[in-house]
Amino acid sequence: MSKDIIGRLVRPKALATAAGAAALSVSLLAASAPSNPAEAQNCDQILGTVGGAVIGGATGSLFGSGRGRRASTIGGAVVGGALGSRRDQQARARCLEEREAQRDREMQRQLDFERQRMLQEEEVRREIEEQRLYEEWRRERMREGQ
């Protein structure tokens, strides 16, 4: 009898379908994650929500029969979508933080470049002034020597 109940609750064909859907969703989610989110054009992602809904719906379809199966499928899709949405929100926050950090690094590089340029300009001015003073001193010495 317990085998009959388990057979009704979990059907091998439905289990294989759910496993396939889960594997496909996971591979899509892994492939869609940018290797460097700071370089990504768009931080908005919905694949976690969609993937979570697919996995949740597939998992929910394994349970119940008739209207109960429909309800468990819908419930699983809703719960999976909510969990996937949370993942998307976390990924978006991480992406935006990395973008901001990239902008900060770029600004720091620009400031460093400008600071170095100004230091070099000042050094050149100083060397020109020293050369002018030396030339002036040399001319005076030559006048005194005549």
C-alpha cells in the first residue's frame, strides 16, 4: 500500500521531466551570470525568477493528483519564483556595487594622472627657472671678467 501512495505522489516520468527542467534552468542561470558584472551593460536580471519558477513548478508537479497537482505546481512556481527573485535582487545589488567601485577606481586613476601631470609641469617650470638664473649668473660673471 505504501508503494501505491508513493507511486501516486512521485511518478517516474514526472520526476525525469522535473529533473530535466531543473538541470536546464540551472545551466541557463549559470551561463547567464556575467563573469564580471561591473562590465555588464545591464544589472537587471530576471533569469533567477524565471528559473526558480520553472524549478518550483516542476518540483510541485511531482506531488498530488488532479487539482491538487495543479495547486502544488502553481504553489511551487510561486515559491520558486519568489526565491529566484530574491537571488536576482542580490545579484543586482552586487552588480551595482561593483559598478560603483569600478567608477571609483576610474576616478582615482584620473585624479592620480592629473596629480602626476601637475607635478611634472611644476618640475619643468622649476628647471626652466633654474636654467634662466644660471644663464643670468653666467652673463654677469662674464661682464665682471671683462
